[in-house]
Amino acid sequence: MPGAPPPESLPDSALKGIEEFNRGEFYECHEHLEEAWRAEPGRIRYLYQGILQVGVGFHHLENGNWRGALALLRRGIERLREFEPEALGIDVSALVRESAACLAELERLGSERAQDFDRTKIPKVRWNPPRTH
């Protein structure tokens, strides 16, 4: 439903997915973010999808699928850009910037050297709950 107002806070499934993303549990985060994405009728669902796609990109990287990692990182970054700088307390700009840096580094390394990627550079989703008055 295109005109649906955005939620005032993140649903539990999105919160769980973000927590898993931040722990590097990218396969698990996919399940919870997909649940939030499917349940949300408004445009904010694409925020969840963008985080999900970035996470799946890093999941592909961990499984040695360099091409899949690049494709999903690109899609996720593009999806997230429409929510910059911040949405529902998520620092979207930081996630986009840090994910784009990872993408550039993976492109530079190429498939032959993707295993040399410094996994400590994988971003965390920075989140501060919106304040209610």
C-alpha cells in the first residue's frame, strides 16, 4: 500500500535481524529482515530489504561467492540510499558509506583475492530508537 504511513519504531523481526547482522550472522538476519519486509505495507519495507541485501552480500562473501557478494551489496546500497541520512533511528548514511567502501575494496581485490578482504571492515547497523515525547 503506497500511502501507508511509516511505522514509528522498528518491528521486533527487524530488530532481531539487525542484531544478527551486527553479530555477523548474515544467514539468520536474512530470515528476520525478510519477515519484516513482507509484513510491512509501506515504503519503509525497502529499508529492511536494503539491510537484508547488504547482509546477504556479506553472506555470499563468506561462502566464497565474490560475484554474488558484489551484486547484492550493489543492490542493497542502492535500496538504502533513498532512506539517507536516517530512518527509524538507523544511521542509513553510515551503513551506505561503509558498505560502499567494502564494495570498492572487493572490486579492487577481484575474485582471486577476495579472501584477503579485511572482515573487520564489515559495517554494523547503528541504531538509536526514536525518542517519544
